[in-house]
Amino acid sequence: MIAAKCLRSWWLKAPALAWSVAVIGSAGTGLFLGLDHNAHSDVSKFNALLAQHDRMPGEVIVKLSPAGKFALRSQSAVALLDASRFGIASVEAFETNEDFFLVKLAGDEQTAEFLNSSEQNGAIAYAEPNYIMHINGSPDADAEEVLPNDPELAKLWGLKNTGQKDPSGAVGVAGADIGAAKAWAITKGNKDIMVAVIDTGVDYTHPDLKDNIFHNPGESGDGKETNGIDDDGNGFVDDHTGWNFAGVSNNNPMDDNSHGTHVSGTIGARGDDGFGVVGVNWNASIMPVKFLTGSGSGTLADAVKSIQYSTLMNAKIMNNSWGGGGFTQSMFDAIVEAKNKDLLFIAAAGNDSTNADSNPHYPAGYQVDNVMAIAATTNKDTLATFSTYGKRTVHIAAPGHNVYSTVPKGKYASYSGTSMASPHAAGAAALLWGTDTSMTYAQVKDRLLRSRDYIATLSRKVSMSGRINVYNAISGIYPPSPEPTEGDWKDMTLEGPIETEHPYKNGTRQEWSVEAPAGAKFMRVVFSKVDIENRYDTLKIYDASGVESEVVTGAADNFVTSFVAGGKITLKFAADHTGNKWGFAVEKVQFVQ
């Protein structure tokens, strides 16, 4: 399969961990559960699982079965998990859900055996490695952190794109934005819609954010913030401004990385305050939930706790600009719990340049109705080269390349990543939901998806073939899809062949332009064969306006490009100075009138 900048990666779905009951009780002690040591052992599959993704050595997340919860009344969790056999160092109950435990083994060498034995332990519903999650975005290498004294709206091309340059200097295309400026004429945000930013924390003292940070009413005022009492009875002491699950659990979710603060600025930097930037929402309620450390990584256990806490606090929207590991049942369950409370889970699609339909990226890849997976676009309305995509599993795109926003200590910076696209979508969801708080998550999601701006270059990349337009969503505007059917395409007569030498020479540079008959709406290219050095040699496709629409690399037979708008299509081939291949040959160029 050939794709734009497609990098190969492999994934392994965590096996479904079934369990069977082994009754070991004695008279007068009641029922309790343990391991069936005669059960079939298959440690090899767990060794393979452990090798697939970054994880915390020797750490496992365990969820008790109903029988295990019952047995816990009469014996300890350590006893249920057969500590003497595995040398369990500690068993820590989740603060957010009494069914979950973080098990730390004495060493990593027994992790696979513990996971295998858990399948035969009737006390355990499932057990899985404590994977490490990573942020899905990084600072722009050329960007400078500045503290401007005047408004920086002109840098926010994702909110209002007039064709201005982005922070890197790349010229944009007017209208390649989410329609925020028009939406602000209708609404500027509603503080009743809480957005949980599950990330590296948030600098809640930032001048552009402090007025839009959530403060728990049950833990605020009259000294409640620091009285050491769980005033609202939710199980968290003094959680007046969210919570920190990264390592040591505490009530200070301050950002020590910058990623979460940057995300928050896009969602809801205070608007119309005379300085800095503005978020999609001028008025917002951002709840910091920290599980990623200053290095930008965190564990599956802490991610699950963060989702569970956000659900407990009834955050209507969760922004998740991170990912890692494979499929995990514990995170799936946590997202389902959020769905059952009518909460929307928005996630960055990933930065792997791969097709998520065949290489899922989690948590964006969880097939739960309340999940929205977001790809990233540039200021020219093209898919960012780093962005993960998927016609079936990635829902929609949003601006995510050279995005300017808040960072800690009152500063600002430009970052790129689907991490930056996700908060554009989360901010749009909050702005829309705030206009009618009686809507369900399903209605909000449906309106955001159906109201998208159709972008031809995204037609084969995301489910909705387009980019978020929050003005359309608020106004109930649902643009039709102009995508042609196969029967609409007509073949052109070419003046000469469009192909490379076979094989092509190192350093080759070639260009072809083809114009369709007058009135053509779309054009595309059909190749009989493509075989060029993957990632290093590229064939770029441009539309009639000179905007790059697709980058072809790798090998495939009978390959068809995405279609471009207008009556002209240009192909530019460039090879580096090593590793040439057969090349490519165009079978036909087609158009639609």
C-alpha cells in the first residue's frame, strides 16, 4: 500500500485476558480466590506483548473481577495476587476507582509470568502492562518564545487565516481556518462547559489563562484550598484546581513541560484582554489534569486515573494530546465510563505519518462512540506531513502546524503536532456546546463532523473529508460533499508519456503539468506502477493554485492519487543522491467536469 509519507510501524493488540475461578477456601473462612497452578501456561505471548511498547518495568495494572471484589472483604489484595510467588513489592489502589490496582513486582523478569498467571486467577478481571504515554507534539525548531505587549491574533492562522504567514514564515491560504472569527459574533464561550486538559499540567498562573482556569467550588473559598480536608467528599483533598497524577499524587497540576499550557491556550486563552493570544473560547473553564511528567511521558495507570478523575468531575470534554502503547482494556473501560456519563473524548490522531486504519494509534484509535480522532492540517489546508490519518478511524482534521499559543511563565511559542490540532477541536466543541448545554456528546460530535469544511486533499485521509468549522457547527450549516463518483471520471489524451527512466538516475529532477478541458472541477492521476525509494525520493502533486496536495513515495501497482480541485495538475519528482529504484509510469490522467 502506498501513502503520503507513510512510515511503517507495527502494533500488537493486547490479548483479551479471560479468567477462571479456582476455589481454595477452607471451612469457616468463606470464599476466596487464587491461582490455578495446573492451568495452561503461555508466557511467550506475554513476552512478545511486553516487547512492543514503552512501559514501566515490573509494573502491571490489575482490575479485580466481581468475585475478587467480594473476596477482598476477607483478605488483602496482596494475598489475592499471590505475592509470595511473585515477590510483589507493592499493591496500590487507584484513588479514582477501587476496582483498579497498580502492582509493582520485585523485578521485571517476572512480569510476563504474572500476566500469564492472571488469566487463571479468578480474582482478576484483567491485567496489563503499565505502558508509557508520550505527548503528540513538539516545539517548532525555529520558533522563539516571546512575551508580546500587544495582541497576537495575526499569528493565530488556525482561528483566522487571511493568507498571512504562519510563525515559521510559510504563506497561508485565506480561509484555511476553523471559522472562529465568525463564530465569535454569536458566542464567546460558556464557563459551564468544563474542558479537562489531560496532559503535562497547566500553568494556571499564566496571565492569558488564569481567568479561565476551573476552580472546584467545593474546595474553594474560606481557606478550603489548603485546609487538608476533602470538603466536597470526592476522595481528593484540596483539589481546587484539578489534580496531579504524575508520580506522586497531589493537588498541584502545574506544568513543568509547556505542552499542556500550549494546548490550553488554544482551547481557551482569555479573549479581548489587550495582550497575548486568544483561544477558541474567550471565556472557558479549563481543568488541569496532569499525568505526563516534565519529560513529556507518563504511565498507563496515571492516564487511566486522569480519565477517571475527569469523569468524576463531570468534565464535558477531555482533550488528550498524547498517545502510546497498544490497545489496553483499562483505558478502553475508562473511556466507556466517560461515554456513559455523556462526556466527549477528543484525541490527537498521532504524529507517525501512517495510516491508522491499519496501524492504530491510541487513545485516538479506541472504537468508542464518544471518541473523536483529530488529524493535523497546515495553513494551506493540506494534511501536515507528520500527521497520522485514516479514512475509517480518523474522524476529521484541524489546524496543527506551527500553532502559536501560551507556554509557562507568561510566554508564548509555536508548536506543531496533532497535539495542537486536538485542542482546536476541543475548543470548538466547548464553544458549540456552550450555546445549548442540553445537547448530548453525540449531538455535539455529530454537528462538528457534519459541518466540516470539505477539503479535497483530505478526501482519502479522514472520515469526513474535511476540517473543523465551528461557525458552521454553531449555525447549523452542513456543506454537501462534492466528491465525484467513479462514473464521473473521464480520461484525457496526453501529449506524451509521463514517466521516469527505468531505473531513474540519482539526483533526478522532473516536472510535468497537465491541463484539463475548460470547466474541469477535479483532476487525478492513475499510475500503472510506482517504485521509488521510500521517504527519500518523492513525487509531489500540486493543484491548479500551486498548493501541494499529496506526497507519493514507496511502491504500488495501479495507484490512484487523491483528486485535486481545478483544471490543472502538476507532478514534481525529486530523487536524492543514493538508492534509486525503477521509478513510475502514468497510465492516465482523469478529470471531472
